[in-house]
Amino acid sequence: MNTPPPESEDRKPPTFWQMLHSVIAAAFGVQSGKNRERDFNHGKPIHFAVIGLLFTVFLAALLFGVVNLILYFALD
């Protein structure tokens, strides 16, 4: 059997998708303790800061677009 022990899985740094999931979950206040512990133990703070900043810009642009779309149709 060539399956690695479970603790070697925990030692890998989080992937981009895991970090994005953590940022979104933390933004909405539903981050799990297990993921938070993984992030603090194996993640780099700069990666989470950059992804968090990009998520914030994306969310602000999305809200701006939705409001403009609503105003466009409301004023017609």
C-alpha cells in the first residue's frame, strides 16, 4: 500500500482553492475551526491578504454593478 499517512496531508500548504474557500468563509463568518487551524499552521499570511483584497474588490465591483443595473431599469 502506497497511501501516505494522514499527517503528511496536513503538512502541505493550502492550495489556492482552499485559501479562496477560507477567505470567503471567513468573510461571511462561517470559517470552521479545522480550516482555520490549517491556515494558521501552514498558510502564509501574505497569500491570504492578497486573496482577501482581491475578493473584497470583486465583491465591491459586483455590488456596484448590481446597484447600477437596478437603477438603470428603475429609471427607465
